[in-house]
Amino acid sequence: MRSPRATWSRRAGLLLIVAGVVLLGYVGWQLYGTNYVSQRRHDSTVEKLREEWARPGGTASVAAGDSLADAIVRVPAFGDDYAVPLVAGVADAALASGIGVFPGSAEPGGEGNVALAGHRITHGEPLRDMPDLVVGDEIVIETRDRVYTYVLDTGGEDLRVPFTAGWVLSDSPVNPDGGTGPATGETRLLTLTTCAELFHTDDRLVAFGHLVDSRRR
């Protein structure tokens, strides 16, 4: 007959094993499961947008999870097949559905700042390779009627700020430290933001660009 201490030790060991399995499952879901689900959603949303835009009388936006998508973001430096829906808002549900637009941002191609956010890891990780972006790389935003091309004035890891640095989202961002900022004299801007590290961090990577071309689809 086992002693109470031996029985307790066995139960504690089993609980630790179960907890470890649950933890590994959660990590696996975050790293792989959410990417699978979100990438399928990205592809489906992009396909639906293109079908709507090609159809006479088609709508300008489609549902993307709990958000609306009304544009497609392409980054040629990330490959010819890179196409991610641009969705309204930067809440968790929105960022699981594509690249999000901060509330109050300018419309693509408009005066002001089109401020965007995306995940670097999990949920499709559309900006995982943001540190690889360099000055001169293009960010292309396609809508139903027009294609807007922005060129980066700063590289993907030239600026790292706390997540509370709201100045990067303003219509005319000015670095309070006098360092990296958008191109001088440009009024139609784009700002990309994502996590500074692949795992938890309160810092953000920020890259600035400006509009160089606007044409009909």
C-alpha cells in the first residue's frame, strides 16, 4: 500500500505533466495554429475583394472576420505573392484578419498619415520580415478604383519606440527626440508599426514612407 506522501507525489507529478502538455499545446497553437487560420483568412479575403472589384456593381469592401477589408497591401520586397487585406482598426480581431489601420488615419492616397499595424509573429505574421525593409522599398495599397504606391524613407528597424509613442501616428509625425522621422515636406505619408521583438515586448518598430504614385486600377 502506497504511503500518503507517495500518492501525493505521484498526483503532483501527473498534474505537472498535464500542465506541461497544455502549455506546449497553447504555444503550438499560437505559433502555428493561428498562422494557419489567419493566412487562410487573408487569402480568402484578398480573393473576395478582387472578385468584388472585378464584378460590375461590386462592393468596395468585404467582411474579414469581425472587421471590414477595403484594400489590399502588397510589399514587393516580401515577394510577388505577398498580398494582405487592409482592415479597419487595430484590435486583436482586426489584426488577426490582416494589416490594421489606426482609427483617425488618412485614407490611402489622401493627405495626412496612413498609419498601419500588423503582427510580426502569430495570426498570419504579415510584418514578420519588417526589419529587412530598407529605404526605397515600396508599400503598395490597392483599392477598388486606385493603386497607391508609397516609398519608405526609413528602414524597417531604423526606429524603435515605446508602444505609448503616439506621435508616430499623427498626421505630421515629428520625433520629439529629433531623430528618425518621415521625409521633410511630404504631406501624404504612410507609417508601418509592428512589435520590436518576435516575442513579448512593449516596444514597436516604426517605418515612415510617402506617396510617390497614384493610378487607376
